[in-house]
Amino acid sequence: MPEVRDPEVRQPGGEPLLQVRDLTVRYASDEGPVTAVDGISFDVGPGETLGIVGESGSGKSAASMALMGLLPRSAEVTGSVRLRGRELLGLADGRMREIRGRHIAVIFQDALSALNPMMTVGAQLTEAVLVHHPDRTARELRRRAEELFDLVGIASAATRLDQYPHEFSGGMRQRALIAMGIANDPDILIADEPTTALDVTVQAQVLDVIERVQQGTGTAVLLITHDLGVVAGLADRVMVMYAGAKLEEGPVESIFYEPAHPYTSGLLAALPRVDRRTGRLHPIPGQPPLPHSRPAGCPFQPRCAHADPGVCSSVTSATSATTQVSPGHTTNCVRVHEIASVGR
């Protein structure tokens, strides 16, 4: 089991900074409407890190892009996304541009694609600041860019700012994206698979940068990843997604040590652990359903060893079966108490 973040390190508090309710994202396809995100709800508090985990295709990135207003116009997005009480869904593009980068920012997973190869990294960084602070002078922008490079751990900032993305290593490019993300002191930073393309050593360094930046600025972080080890070390709370639906949510230590949904238990059983007597992993059998052919009721039931077709197919949606397991810990398994009584 990965080392789980100590809940005493920081206790987020106060009113929710971000409130998401019944967020649904649908696309048109040749096979008919496809639901990428199926009515998920969650809150993020000031200075908190919420980890969103799940297999590829679970809807993690679609949800984050919906928050940013970056989905294509053809996507149908419904529900509610409120940042400091202000509704974001339905805002005009001009209004959303004022919010992106200034109040809610994103770190993309592919730094090489996210950075413009024809511009120096410094020019791109100062541009991110200038769009929200047009009154700043060139000297002020340069000073701010150097401060940001120092903050994310890029040495020789004065020289590096004049270099192009191809002159940076993968880890340095990711640090540069973090610098761009925090350039305007946003309320929330969305980190979408920020370490996927990096080796283990650089991955640890980048995650350490995100944590240090968060502690220094108080920014809330929405950490999207398929890597449970990353979530264990960085998140305060975890939301588990599958086939567009939220299946479980709770404090990181509760999710890792007392998982309530069979899918979460399956993810943890497939995780390499040093405390196991055998090195054998236990993968979840089967494959996630195709977006246009999801089963009725709980989307995980075809792969679930505890499924009761008569019961699990009858729920109207995954969210309709929400049950509180412990304070702050909920699961959307309709059979959670029966499973717990017989053991896993």
C-alpha cells in the first residue's frame, strides 16, 4: 500500500470553494448520444486537494474540461458548477476567458504539446500574466516570470526564460506548465495527469513542486490521475470514477484502508504492495463498457463479483444508490451493507 498522506498535515476548512452538482456531459455519435460524465457531484474546499481517479475513459478529463468551459460546442453540458458562489456553466466565452487562468487554471499532461515551440518559454509565461494584468510593464512581467521559475525550482531563471521548449527536459517543461498555471494566483489548479509522461524520479520532483506551491499559495488542487500512488501521497480526499459515474468518495485514508465499493477494492488489489507475501497482482476481470453500450443501473456490475443483477440493474443511476459509510465517506454501491456483512 502506498504511503497515505497524513490527515494532520493540513486540515482544509471553510465553505466549499467549488461546488459541482449533477454535472453531465453528452456527445453525439454515430451510435447515438454518448454520456461521458453521468451526473457527478462534489465539492472542493480552500487549500484542499481532491484526487479524481479511475481507468482511462472514466470521464475524469471530460469533467475537468467541463469545469473550464473547454469542451467543444457540440458537447451538451448540464448541471451546475459554482466557483465562490458564481455559476460558470452557460457563461459567455468572454466571461469564461476572464476566469480561466485567473480563478481556475489547468496543468495539461503533455507539456510538449501545450507549449508553443515557436516562442520562448519566458514569452509564453509572461503572456499568461499579461492577459489578466495588461497594465504591467515589461520589467514587472520579467520579474514575475523569474519569481515563478524560482518557485517551481527551475534554476538559472534569467537564462532559462529565453530558451525554447525543446531546450528543456521533460521535467522542466512540466515545471514550466506549473509556473504558467499559478502565474495569476488562481483559486483552483486542475492538474490533469501531470506526471504521466515522466519517469519515477522526475514524477516525484514534479509532485513535490505542486505540493510546495499549494502550501505557499493556498491554491486548491483538483488532481486527475489513474495512479493511486500519486493520490495517496498528495490528496486530502479521493473521488473514484468509472464509466462516467462517481462510485465512491471520501478522505484519502478512509478510501485506501476501508474501501466500500467493489471497484475501489479492485483498484487497490491491483496495486503493487510491499506488504504482500506474494508478488501476484489481482487485476479486475473484463473491460470497462463502451460509452454507447453502458449497462442499466450500476455501470460496474458486469465486472463485479458481488453483483446481484436483479438489484444492481434496478437502480436508476449510480448516484441514486449513494450511501454514507462513515463521516465524509460515501459509496454508490446499492449492496454495500450486504457485501460488508459477508466480507470481501
